[in-house]
Amino acid sequence: MKTVITGSGCYIPPVIKTNRDFTVHDFYGENEDRITTPPQEVVDKFQEITGIEERRYAAEEMNSSDMAIIAAKAAIEDSGINPEELDQIILAHNFGNVIKHTIQTDVLPALASRVKHGLGIKNPNCVAYDILFGCPGWVQGVIQADNYFKAGSAKKALVIGTETLSRVLDVYDRDSMIFSDGAGATVLEYQENERKSGILSWSVQSHCIDEAYYLHLGKSNFPGSDPRIRYIKMKGRKVYEYAMQHVPAAMKDVLDKAGVSITEVKKVFIHQANEKMDEGIIKRLFRLYGIKEIPEHIMPMNIHKLGNSSVATIPTLFDMVRKGNWDVHDLNDGDIIMFASVGAGMNINAICYRM
């Protein structure tokens, strides 16, 4: 018996925010000093490092839970299950519903409860709950479902990642250009199959001493801003150094646990955080095996057009590739793939999976 992904779905918001839109911004540093570099140069440097050209923002009437419901319906339809048979709805996010033009987080009721309500599921034994685990939240939700399955307390689960980071951005902070909105969902079932597909292994770590506040909420960089109003803040260099040091080792650990060589891996679905960082992680992973040449097309990326939507990056990318809707990438029965993520906490996780 293994945990198998039997359906997937995603919601990509319609509002496109291009890099050109940021060239009219004034940016300030953490010390509230105005950055004198021309905004166009700031934006060009940003694109060179992150690879981001565009990002998607949710429309004003759309919240995180609304996007989650749309992605969930698509995943359920794709799987062909009766939603009343779901044992769990696990929803990963970091900020709940943030109503447009406000900065207040709304998590009462939990977003998973709102999704269950939106899906019209009456079964009281379908338990709905949220998890906050930084950007690795969706991967962690899949790991939790796998554990519940193995414990014999569930057989079918819906795991969702949804976020509207555009609602918690400080427009005076250069890092605000990274973040975006979106939702992705998967249906997981505990079953046997001839291909022996499913989760082969997983690995999780949390580093919460020096690393705990690399991502946090803080006041705007704009001089004299109200300290009571807080926005997402990131120590970009610290996050990069942390990821380079720890993520490749965690990815190797998950392959070692599965008894799988890196040469057997068809695709690596890594959190779409930063193009240069993700490329660096993959290079260091292969170096751990003494391999210098990285296979072409092993790492799908949609960050260039969709930005960093936190918990939604991996499930949206996986859904696109699984359904043949993203670039040159595809998946076939028996392919071995990996999911890997890093984010606030600081947390790291990875899953080795056979299609």
C-alpha cells in the first residue's frame, strides 16, 4: 500500500503584474533610507537574479479560500472520487484570507473549513484543518496525509496550498517583487497498484535558532510608517545561504531513504522561490553524487511568469506538468520525481515519488 496522487488541480489568478509596473516605485532599505539606484536598474537586477518577469495577483473579489475551492474542485474532478469519501482536507497557507485593501488576517473559521463548506461536503468524519509551515506547507500536508494513511486512520485526503501574498506586500521593499498569488490541490489515496506508484520516502527538517526569523512580519520600509501595520519581510541573503547549505542534503537524504539514485530521477519539482537559488540547489545536489552535468529539463520552472506563490508553487507546477500544460515537460507512468521545498521557520522538506 502506498500514498498515490490520483488527481490534481490549480487556480492561476488572472491579474498580471509585470516588472515594468515596478519601475515607477520608490524603494527603501530596512534603515528607511531611499534607494537611489534608478528603479529600472533595481528591477533589471531583480529579474537577473530571480528570473521573474511577471507574477499573478488575485482579483479584488477573490480570497485564498476561494482560490482553494476552485483548485480543489478541479483535483476532485480529475481523481473521479466522491468528495463525501474524503477523510481529511489539509490546507496549507501562511496568512489566511486577507481582504483586499486591508492587512488583517482572517482565519476564523479555518480556511480548510471554508473549503469543506464550499465543496458542500456533509460527512462529519471528513476532518478539515489548516497547517502553517512556511512555503513547504503543501509538501508537509502530503507528508501528514501519508502518515495518517499508514496509521490506518484515513484512506483519502485532499491537500491544498493557497496564498494571496499580494495582500501582505510592502510596496517600498524590493523583495515585494518576488511574491504572487495562486492555489494548487491534489487528491491522495492509499492504495495498491501494479506500477507500485506512490510515495517512496520523505524527509523533514526545522532549523529554529539563528534561522527562525529569516522570514517574518515587520513594518514598512517607508520612513515614519505605522509600526502596527506589518508586512512580509525576508532576509534574502540569509535565506539563500541557508537553502544552499541544507536543502541539497535533505534532498539526498530522501533519495537515500528510498534507495533511489539521482540518475533515476526524471523531474525535480522544487519550490519556485528564486531561479538562481533553485538552480544552485540542483547543482549542489548533483555534486553530492560527484556529478557535474545536470540533465536537461530535470527542473520544471514557472516562476518566470507566475512568481513565488509560496505553498502554491509546487502543486500548481505539478498540475501543469502532469497535464502536459507547461513547456517541454511531461510525466509518464513509472517516472520517479521529487518534491522539495524550503521556507519560513526555517523549514525544509522533500518527497520521493513514483508516478
